[in-house]
Amino acid sequence: RKIKACHIRNYSIFLKEIDGQFFLFSYFEYAGQNIKLDMQKTASDPETQRWWKETDPCQQPLSDAQEKGEIWSGMTEVFHTD
């Protein structure tokens, strides 16, 4: 419910094995007006915090995310069509 309340749509997480290592890739579309505020709302939600407490230890961030104290690395969209 919190994801939808914070204007996140079409959210998917994919798992891919590459050279014996597993990687998660996520995709979502943001339909709100203030992503920073909505992400803060998500982060302050007790149920989301509980979920992150369970799942964050299962994730090993790539070096670019780790350097920023984050878990997920950003990616640049290089092609899109509707």
C-alpha cells in the first residue's frame, strides 16, 4: 500500500545470474510530483522499515552504491519506446 500511496507504479524486481553471481534489478515508474518527499515517506513507514530490516542484509551492494552508503545502484535508461 505504501508503494502505491507514494506514487510508484509498474514496479518490478528481476533476478539475473551473471557469471555465477546473482543480481537484482528493479524498475518502477514514478507518477507523483515530488519523488524526494515520497521516498522520505516510504522510508519513514514502519512496515517498510520492518521489510528493509529483513531484506537489506540479503543484498550486497555494488561498489558505486556502497560508496554512497546505499544498497541499490542507479542505471541510465538508454532506450525506451511505447
